[in-house]
Amino acid sequence: MAWIRRKPYLWFIFPGFALYTLFSVYPIVSAIQISLNTWDGIGAKTFVGIDNYVELFSNPELFTQLKNALSHSFTIFALNALVVLPVQLYLAYVLYGQIRGHRFFQAMIFSPQFIATPVIAFMGVMVFDGNIGVFNKLLEVVGLGDWTRPWMGLPELGIYIVWVLVAWSGIGVGMIFFLGAMKMISVETIEAALLDGATYWGRFFRIVVPQIKTTILNMLILTYIFALTLFDFSFILGGASGGINRSVDVMALFFYRISFGDNSSVGGSSNINAMGMGTTIACVMFMIVFLVSLLQLFLIYRRSED
């Protein structure tokens, strides 16, 4: 025990390390082990090696569902990265300038975080419903009644409606991240830019954005992880099946459906390998998230060193 006395800081590290191992490392290792077995979640496991992975990519029905769910998850990520993240930056910059009533606007933009997901989904139905939806009523008021549609029933728009609800409910989170990063910028730097005659947007693009680029990249990683693990909105709006023609299906919902969901021939309670295949999907999803996040982290630290 002498080496522990020479390194007392290990006692501070151990509690966090033990909790991380118990609740993060062990579940990952256990999931990988389950994915190598045929298992219905109750009976005995039968070791099959990588057969579950082979079946996932070779079974036409499973692979089609995998591609559909993955494409929808990437669609949400792309829309968040290209639309929501810039809006979050803009809102943060406006509030950073301390416009009149900035505290009120900050609270209002962040307030959807306090609304439960089922309530937000219900609000979305009230907006986009084909019969009583506010959106259709608004189109009629402005003279665009020919554009009214049963928006919630159009499969090609399903994932975009999910994205709209997700964006509205979460736009305040990224805004707060960026606002906090902006407040850490040296006041002297901003004052010097003002004395040099830098414009409002000139300060934004030449001073603010370069100063918080690490925060932007970190937010991009969080956005990617969120998009690949999104579940609740798709489940509430489309059920375990993922909606009409699986129009709102995403990776986490695909995993749920195969493991616990409907009674189809390729998943749910009727499949003797529901848990084995479901965990295989979870492991594939983990690898997709892990590898891309690792690449993004590599790019962040390489740019930081530059």
C-alpha cells in the first residue's frame, strides 16, 4: 500500500472511476457480449459469434430498416448543424449585445426545456393537424388555402415535422452554451475592435466566432450524438413502428422496436433473438456515434494546436 500513500490523488480519482466503470464501461462490455449471442431476454443465451452482425447487414428487411432509420437520424443531424446551430449562434450574439429585454428573451427562448416531450408533441399535432391545425388555418387566412395539407399524414414530411419540434424544444440549449462562451471573451478585445471601427457583424465573424470555435465544434459533436440517439419524439408521433411507411423511424426507435416493440417477424416479443439482435443494433449505433465523435474530437484538438 506504500505506492498509494505516495499517490494520494488516487483516492480522489477512484470514486469517479468506479462509478464510470459501473454505469458506462460495464454496460458497453455487457452489450457487446449479448450481441454475440442468440437471446430472447429471458432464457439461456446461445453463443453465435458475429452471426447477428452478418444477419443485420444481409437480411433485406433488417438492412432496409437500418438504412431508413440511419438516413433519418443523419437528416436530423444535418438540419440541426446547418439551420439550428447558426440560429443558436445568432440568438446568443443578439443576447450578448444586451438588447433591451435580453433577460426576458433569454428566458422565453430557453423555456421549452421545461415542457415535457409529450406536451410538445401534442402541441405539434395541434399546429400541423390537417383538420384543426393552426398552420392550415394560417394558410387560409393569408389566401393560400390551396396549400393546406394533412401534414401529419404525409410520410415524406414525417421526419421534418419531428425535426421542427426537436429544433423548437432544444434551440435554447445551444444558445445558452454559446452565450456562456461569448461572455468569456475578453472585454478589452471587444473594446479594441470598437475603437478600430469594427462593425456589428465584423465583430461577430472576426472576433466572436474565432474565439468560441472550440465551443462550436463541441456543440456540433453534441448535436451529432443527440441526433443518433433521438427516440422520444419519433416514438410519440409514430409509435414503435416508426409511423406511416416508417417515416419517422430513427436509430434508437429501430433498436427499441427490434428489442421490445411490435410483434413483427423480425422483432419484438415473437422473435427468439429479439434481445440479441436489438443489442447488435445498439452496438452498431454506438460504433457509428463513437467513431464520428472521435474524428470530430481529433479535428478539434488538431485545430487547437494549430
